[in-house]
Amino acid sequence: MKKKNNKSPFPWNSVSVILFTAAVLTTIIIAYSEGQKKRLLSDAVTEMEAIANVKSIQVSDWKKEHLNDATLIHENVTLVEHIDAMFIKENSIREKSRLNQLLTTLIENYDFRGAVMLDAGGNPGIAVPPEEAVMGEYLRSTVTKVISNPVISLSDLHMAKVIDYLHLDLLIPMRMPYEGDTVLAGVLVLRIDPEKELFPMLSTWPTPGSTSECILFRFEGDSVIYLNGSHLAGHDKAVTFAAGPMELSVMNPETDANEASVYTDYTGTEVVASVRKVPETNWYIIAKKETSEILARSIREVTMLWMIMGIVYIVLAIMAWLIIKSTKARYLRERQQEELNRQAIMKHFDFVMKYGNDIILLIDSEMNIVEANERAVATYGYPREQLIGMNISDIRTPDEAPLLSEQVRNLHEAGSSYIETVHLRRDGSMFPIEISAYTVEVEGKRFFQSIGRDITDRKRAEEEMLESNKKLSTIINNLRGVVFRCNNDHDWTMQYISDGIYELAGYLPNEFIDNKIRTFRSIIDPEDVEVVRNTILEALETGYLYTIEYRIITSSGSRKWVWERGRGYYESDRLVALEGFISDITERKLIEEELIRAKEKAEQSDRLKTAFLHNISHEIRTPMNAIVGFTTLLDSPDTTDDSRRQYIDIIYQSSNQLLSIITDIVDISNIETGLVKISRSTVNINQLIRRLHNQYLMRAQGQGLVLNFTTHLDDQDAQVVTDETKVIQIFSNLLNNALRFTKSGRIELGYVIRGEMVEFFVSDTGIGIAPEFREKVFDRFFQVEGPSSKQYSGTGLGLSISKAYVELLGGSIWLFSTPGKGSLFCFSIPFAKPSEPVVQARKSSHK
């Protein structure tokens, strides 16, 4: 039977498309790289031409500048006269000194390296500095030419045997008028150091480049001398090279000397260069830059493109290979893949066994160890040869060993298990370990793969954390309030809430965790839910703490007022939860309601009716009008949220103002009706003064005022039996007045001991009180300002209440004041120590 041909057909169409795609991409990259190279070289040629042209002009200008300087020196009559005096006339020593000063000044002003004054015969007369007096053969021949033809001359760059540095000599014939003509008085030779100006000028380059160079050279036979060789890499003097194509290009009549091209420079490096002749000199300028630097960016780009293309070639080759291989037998590929996977798994297993940080054991069905990794050997302390072959029960503690059979049975049934147990080291020490165990089949035999980890540190940390949590829980649960942590969701789902919620609302904490039985939102009074939500959202937007008062519904159905303060908790700028504290303020709210009822009762009092209408009608109407007016505006559909918040703030401030007025009215009403009770206790007046100072300090600083206090007793001696609440209220009235009527300066409070009385005082630098009003300010409802010119708020009751309280405590109150400078209010109470009887307070109806 003819054997079936299993060879798959070759996919010519697909492979042809892949090859064509590769060829097109290759052509595109080659064209792009060549174009990029030509463009960069063209730009470099333009740049070199421009720089060579600029540098040749700069060198020419530099030479002309020195020749112009020489002309000015040549025409310096004073200098010529001193030269003539030194060489011809008498007193040459003095003239030599003068000439020396002139030459020194000349060198400093024109930045020459030195100067030599020669006589008409070419002999040195004076040199500055003296070591510059030496003359080489080149200079002597040049001087001879100048003497024979007295014109200003600038020598070429040269060195002499006696002068080992490269320099130029500027020769200036100095002529002296004589019998209607001029005669040569001498020749001034000025040495120019090219390192000072010429070579640095050539070294500067208008564009950044690590290989950019500008070379000044001249021809000498078949060679060229690089005059600024000291500025070239690896050289310290002028350097002579055989003239190459780059230098000879300027001599080739078929080549435009002003063109730049690609050459090989003196280092054998390919460069783009342009050569220029320096006008009126035998010097030439080469501006060059290495092509490797010019083409660096292009090379990087093309290299990157070829790397990408290489990847594309690989991808295309893989695609072609996959297309070809896709027709081959799937079974063979799967078997090959299975073999590769098996080998990879074995290598991975070997690696894990050897280098894994966990304790890895391979155990047979008899619970004997057949393989162990390095970590197991190090942990248990047995040599590897001894550890392999040991039974698992040998490395368990006696208490844990009996549990082994049950754990093995569970492992057989489930195929895997997680165990926490205690193992023994070779030295007898014990350590807790967590084990993940699995059953594996190897060539028909069952083994157990055990991966264990020493959890000593974790267990210790868990114990410490448990103890810490117990302490923290005890602290939190002993607080008179509720500590919570919740999600910022619709129901404020609790992550944690302290036991204080049971005392506050009658519900167990677990009922709120993850909304297991009820949500925290469900116990908030429905009328307050939106206020709570808006307050929290506003605080989260601003990043501040939020504080809010609202009502909750307890398990008995009653309502309680609570005060809550909280903040957002963030991790990586992401809001994770809300954290805060809740306390019961129901009692405070009841007191506030009682005060409101007392206010209503006071308003109905016939004895205050007339005084109330005549003295505080304006104080009542102003906040009431604000409350009513802005409350009406709140219902307007045209009111924006910003305006609504502004109106609420005004209403809040007006309410506080009204509440202060009402408080004064209630106090004066109680005084009038004789309902005021004195509750005496031992008071530390030093502490009382400090508390008042701390209470009013921020308000004073907010007004730009300095608030000081003074005490005259040690804390242990500052014990007085009196009514602390009344003393504080007296002080508060005086301090409020001082803050209200003081625009700048300072306020001071304190006390002094005068005999058997404690004399308290409050002084300020405010507006002061005129003498005619000093007795009336303690009358009820009296105010210095008239109703038509009122600038300061107030009911006129504060000082009246203070006077009544002082008299009830057995003391008196008075004041000193200077209009425009300030006031001093003083009040006294008996200095009754805790061991002494209290002085009987005067009774007064205050009617």
C-alpha cells in the first residue's frame, strides 16, 4: 500500500506577503537613514562654513586692532621724548626709570606680555619685565628689517631657543623730529601672548559640541604648522603635520576654499571641515567637527529603527514559522509542550527546594522524610543525611504527636490541608509552624508535599497586638461617649463602634457592624439626616474636622441630642473611612430649653416691661429682624446655595446675639425677684485668673490686642471661699466690655490683697468713660451712647448684673477712667480662707 504523504502544503501566499512586507520596511529604513545622514552633513557643512568665516574675520580684526594700537603708541610724543632722552641725552638713569614706568603702564593698559626698547642700532636698552630682554634670531632679523624700513610690523607666531613659548612681536619704530625731519630714536618691541586672547577666541564655539575645534595654521614647505596646537587634544605647543587633503584643499585651484567637505583630520578621525584664509596674513582657519558627533543622533535613531525592524523581522519570522507549523500534527506539538512543561516544573521544583525561604519536605506514605530543602536543614539543625529518613513524629512535640494520625487521615480525604502545630529542633527548642500539605502522585506512589513556615515572630506579634487591643478597648469602652469608624456611604456602615453605643442608644455594637441588624442612619432622626450628611460632605471637601449636633432615636423610642466630631481617614489620597466621637448632650439641650423658657418668663415680667421697651428695643429688633428677614429669603427659589449658607450664618450670629441679650435679662430678672442663690466653695483664684486669660486670649489676639494677667499670691495661698460662678460672670462682663470698647493696645486682669479683701481688676486702653457717666454705668439699661448714635452693641445690663453679684458676695465695685485713654474696673470680695468663717453678704433687693 502506498504510504500517505503527511507533508503539509507550503503556504506560499502568506510567506510571500511576509517577505514583501519585510522588504518594503527595509527599503524605507535605508532611504530614511541615508536622507537623514545627508541632511545632517549638509547642516554641518553650512555650520562649519559660517564658523570658519566668522573666526577668520575675528582673527583679522584682532590683528588690525593691535596694529591700530601700535599706531597710537607710535604717535605718542611723550614716549618718543623719553626714549630719545634715554638713548641720546644725559641723565639716562632717571630717564630710564621714567621710561620703565611708561612701558609698565603700556603693558598693563594693552595687555602685552612684555616690552623691549631697542636703540636705533637694534640693541636692547630696557625691558619690562627684565627677562624679556632676550632676543632670538627671528626677532633680530625682523628688527633689522624695521630699522632699514621704519614701519610698524607684526611678526608671525614663533618661538625662539631663548624664548620657549609661542608669541608674536609687535615692532614699532619710534621717530624723533630733527632739523625739520625725523630720525629713528629706537624700536619698541611689544610681545603678544596668543594664549591671552587669540587662542581663547578660537576656542570659543557658538554651538555646543564635544568634538568641535577651530585650528589656526600656516604652511611651511610641504608641512603645516598648527599654531594653536596647545589647545588641541594631547598637545601643549605648536604642532607640525604633513599637509593633508583638508589643509591642501585651500591650495587646490579646482576647489573652492570657502567650501566645507568631509576629511580625515590630524588624529585620523573623519570630520566635516571648512578652511578659510585669514585676510592679509599667511594664516588659515580650519573649523571642524567629527562626523560621529554630527551623525550621533541619526545613528541612534537608525539603530533604534533597525532594532525595531529586528523585532519586526522576528515577529514576521515567527508568524511565518507559525503558519508553516500550523499544518503539522497537533499531537506532536502537545507532546513536545508537555515535555517542556514537565522539565520546567522539575527545574522550578528543584530551585524551590534548594533556595526557598519556607521549610519544604517531601514525605512518603509512612510519614518518613524523603527530601528536604536547605531551609529545613537549617531550621531543624539536623544534617541533611540524618534529616532524610526521619519520621515526622520525631520532629513534633510530645503534645502534638498524637494529633498526627487524624491530620493525615484528613489530608488523605481532602487532598490538601492547613495545619498549625509545634515542631522540635535538634537542640530541643520548640517553635510554632504553619504547614500547607498536599498529596502528590509520583509514578503511582502517593507522597505528601509539606510547605511550612516558622511563625514565632507572627505569634509573638499577635499576642502583643491582642494585648494592645485589649488595653485600647478598655480605654475606649470607659469613655463617656461613642468611638466609631464607618464607611462614607448612604447608611454610614459601621466598621467599628464602641460599647458606649449601648449606654447612649440601647443597641449592642454588633448590631451596627456591616449593617448586620440595623444601620446607623436608621437611628438618626429623619429630620436631621440631611443636615448630618451635608455637614460631613462639606468638611470632606475642605479637609477640616466636622462638628454637628443632631437627634437620635433610642431603642425605647425616646430622642436624645448628641454631639459628634469626626474627620475623614485617607490612605494614598483615597477616603477610606470616617472616624469620630459621639457624646450625649441631651442634658445641655434641656438646660438651653430651660433658659429659653426663663427668657419668655422674663419678657412677661411687668417690673421689666417699661425698662425693656425703652432701653433694649433696638437690641432685640436688630437680631430679630435679621432672623426673620433672612429666614424668609431662605425659602426663596432664587436663593443660591452660597447665599443660603450666608443667610444661615447671619441667622446663627443674630441668634447668639439675641441669646446673650436674653441671658442678661434672665439674670437681672432673677436678681430683681430675689431668686439668685450664692453657692460658696473653695476657689483657687490663681487658677481662676489663668483660666479666664486662656479663655479670652484667642479673641483678644484676633482683635490685635495684648491680654495680660497678674497674681500676687502663690498657688497654695490663693484659696478663697466664694461663689466661683458669680466671680467668673463678673469677670466675663468686664472682659467683654473691655474687648468691645478697645480697638488697640492691651487689656490686663488680676487681683491684689488689701487687708481682709481681695481686690480684682480689669484694665484696658479703650475709649474711656466721661466723668458724668461714671456713676450711671452701673444702672440697669444705661448706656453711654445715645440711641441715635449707637456704635457698640449691648443691653446695658452687664455692669448692673456685676454690681448686684459683687454686693451679694459682700463686696463693692468701682471704676477709674480717662476718656480716650482707657478704664480700670475694680471689685472686691472678702478674703475668706477655707478655715475661716465666711463674711455675711449684704442683702439687697436691687430694685
